[in-house]
Amino acid sequence: MLDYPALAAVAAVVETGSFERAARRLSVTPSAISQRVRQLEERLGLILIERGTPCRATEKGAWLCRHMEHVGMLESALLKALPGLGGEAAPRPTLRLAVNADSLATWFLQAAADYAKAEHPLLDIALDDQEHTADWLRRGRVVAAVTALGRPVQGCRRVALGALRYHATASPAFVARHFPDGVTPEAIAAAPALTFNAKDRLQGDWIKRAFGREIRHPTHWLPSTQGFVDGALIGLGWGMNPAPLVADHLATGRLVELLPGTVIDTPLDWQVNRLMAGELQPLTRAVLAAAKARLVPPEG
């Protein structure tokens, strides 16, 4: 039999980030929370929480937290269907998701807002590159994710969403200064680009598509989706910007494409833990609707 008070203690510590806040949430003392977590760890022979500021779940601890999310959703649905069961209302569960920053800035937030219009669980959205969010699913740290994997993560259901299109953009003044004789390999090797972080390969992928080879180029590091657009507008550098964010700027001429028609389409998937796929159908419907409105249709 699972020790649900102990599991609830682990989940509360991870969600709130500390034993003290977890104790307040569960209306017990911090020593009670500590004892429950320690006894469960001793029983399993595993460390479930990395103590620190904030406290974080280990890989095994994360799996337990996802289990508690599932239990919370099932309990919430049961109490709605059978209010006569009585008892104290269960806390509104929180679902942890992983989404890439560009999706959050261009279409996913609308999906979250549409989902939240009903009394559904709350959302805890973690950000990572679309090629790395699948790792969050594999490690059990999230119940669903937007990925660019192109195949199902083990234990998950996958739905193709479409592709987020990127344009290589810069301000007219930047183009005049750095590309007076056109966008050539020599000019690209000297013109500063914008790069989100070490995982961001979009600029390099575009260069390889445009010129058929890799070209070493200088770059500014700018870990902000909106900062990419703003940086391009003020002439800081050129970068790969999502089409939904720059369509108006391109139409008015505030931004221009370096090579019109040369774009990068990044296919995206929605992947959901199979055990929770049924309970997450309302969220999946909202995600699919928002993706259909803003993404390039999926192939086939």
C-alpha cells in the first residue's frame, strides 16, 4: 500500500520549493514533513528530494510527483461526479509541462488560456529547447511536452502539431551596413547574429541551407524570444525569428528577410504521458486548436 501522506509531502516540497512552505500547505509542522519524506526515502532506499534553495525532485522523486498529479486529477473528477462523498475539498492539482520559449511566445499561451477557462488543473510550465523537452518526459519531470522529436517518447502518446516557421530577419539599417553587396558567405562570416543559448542551432541551420555549408560567424547571446525581435529591430544583429512574431514588422518594412523565401520550418509534436492521456484530453484539444491557428500545417 502506498504511503499517500508521505507522497503528498514529497510533492508539496517540490512544488513549493521548501519544507516550511510544504508544511503550511498541508497544515502540519515542518518536522512532520521532514519525517515523512525521510521515512519514505529510507523505505525506498532512494533520495527523492535534492535539498537546497529551492528544493528539487530527483529523477525518482519526479516520477512520484507525476503520480500525485494523476491521483489529484482522478480525485478531483471523482468528487465532481460524486459530491455526496463529502470530505474536505482536495487542493486543485497542478500539471507540470515542458514547452519551448518560442512556442510559449507565439501560440502555446493561447492554448493555456483556453484550457484555464474551465475549472481544470493549474499549469506549471517549464521552458527548454524544443529538441530537449522530450528529456523532461523521459525523466518523468513533466506529464506532457511540446517536442521536436518526431517520434513518441516511450510511454507517451504523440500528435503532430505542425511546424513553427522561422525567417532570417534584420533591420533595413543593419542590412545596409553589413550586407551592402548582398547576403554573401563573406558577409555572413562578419555580420553579428543573435543566438538564444548554446542549444540554439537555428542560425547555423539557416546558413547551411542558404549556402550549402557551415560558416563560422560572430554572435550576440540573447536568451529572450521577444528580445530576438527587439534586437533585430534596433540593429543589434540578425536572427531567426518566428513568423507569427515578425509578420507585421516584415509587412511594414521595419524588418526585412536576409534571403526572402529561405526559411526554416521546425516540426513540433505534443506528447502526453499515456497514463494521463485521458484526463488531459481537454488540454490536448486546446493545444491542437491553438497550434492549428498559428503553425504551418503538418505534412500529410
